[in-house]
Amino acid sequence: MATINIDELMTDMLSAIKSTVSNHWKEIKDSMQQFLIARKARFELLAELRISGELSQEHFESRLEDEKRIAEAEMQALEVISKAMAQKAANAAIDIFQKAVGAAIKTVL
Amino acid sequence: MINSSTNRIILFKHGFSLNAFFLICVLFFSHCRVHLLPEFDAAILEQIDQTAKRVDKFYLELLELDPANLHKRSYSSCSESYITIQSELNSLYIKNKIRPLNKNTLRIVEITRDLWIKYKSEHKQAQTLTNGVIELNRQSMEELFYTMRIAEKIKKQ
């Protein structure tokens, strides 16, 4: 039965990503590596199931669509994390302002 | 005398304006918090954990069944579990839908629910599942529940 070298495949996938985002590669390299590492086991299983014939081509393509949706869910979670960080930072700045104003009032009164 | 009292009034007015300004600022900013996300909900996080465990157990039990008796993996023998889990996902969807500023988490729940329904339909159509497909479904669901959990837990700060 044909096999697949998942590590080699991951390197090729990373190169493909790099070629599409050449100018921003440095900014996204770590995230993309994590993105692929998180999928490694699933991609390996998916490839094995297709090669062994356990998954038909139609079913395999349907599974790739599922992977896109899982990736979308992860992007949504990253957006939540960004918002949480922005919210925390903005509120910390407001707290400082509030304390400064409170201290100023004490000196005026 | 007139000048002195006028000055006092002016000072009072200025002092009052300044105090009022600071007071308004304090009142304004004490209630003014930046909200980009809904409040953390411990009950929802608990429900995510319980549903994730239920899904994981469902697939692990299917994997435990003797492959020689694949009929035990028939859709009909699993339909009740499918419905119970779908009901939990529907509940999570509704609870998240009514929370303001929650479109990202809602989308994660929606994707999870859609894929669960898809995998249920595939099982119903195929009538049985191979070990490979069960493991693939299990891993996909694990990833989605992990994502959902992160999106809720980060709100706790």
C-alpha cells in the first residue's frame, strides 16, 4: 500500500503558504507552524484513510471542507482572544485615568 | 468688599465647575468600561466541558465495540446518543445567541453543531462506521470543543 511522509508533506504545505504570503511570512510563520502541527495527526489519518480506500474521493473532499470549517472556528477563537486582550488593555488605561482624576479631586476638595 | 465677594463667587463658580468636571469624569469612567465581549459565563463553560466529554465517550465506546460485530455500531443503536448531544449543542447555540457581543463564539458553536449533524447523517446513511472514520470524527470534535472552550474561558478576566 502507498504511504505518505507526513513530515515532508507538512514542510511542503508550509512552503506553499510561504509562497502565497511572501511579504508577511515572518509575521505569520509561527502561527502557521502551530496551525499545521495541531492538524498533523488528523491530516495523517485522513491521508491514510483515503490511500487505503476507506474514504472515497467524494468523502475525502467533504472532509477537507470540514477542515476549512474547523480552521474558521479557530480563527473565530483567535478573534475572541484579540478582543479580550484589547478589552483588558483599554480598561487598564481607563482605571489609571480614573485613579488620577480621583486623586486630583482629593487635592481640590 | 464688592470685589472680594465677587472674587469669592467667581472662585466658587470656578471651583464648582472644576469639582463638577472631575466628579462627572469619575462617575463617567467608573461606569465606562470597554466591552468587546460578553461576560464570562461559568455555567456555559461547564456545559461545553460536559458536552465535550459526552461526545468523546460516545466515540470511544463505539471504538470499543468488537469490529466483528459491526452491526452494534448501527445508526439505530446510537440514535439516542446523537439526539441527546445535538440537543446539548442546540442549547449551547441558543444560550450563546442571546448574549450580546458574542458573534465569534456563536459561529464556533454553529460550526460544531453543523458538523455533528453532518456526521450523524453520514452514520445514518452508511449505517455503520469504520474505526478510521470514528477516530477522524472524534479528533475533529475534540478540536472544535477545545476551540469553543478557549473562546469562553478567555472571557474570564
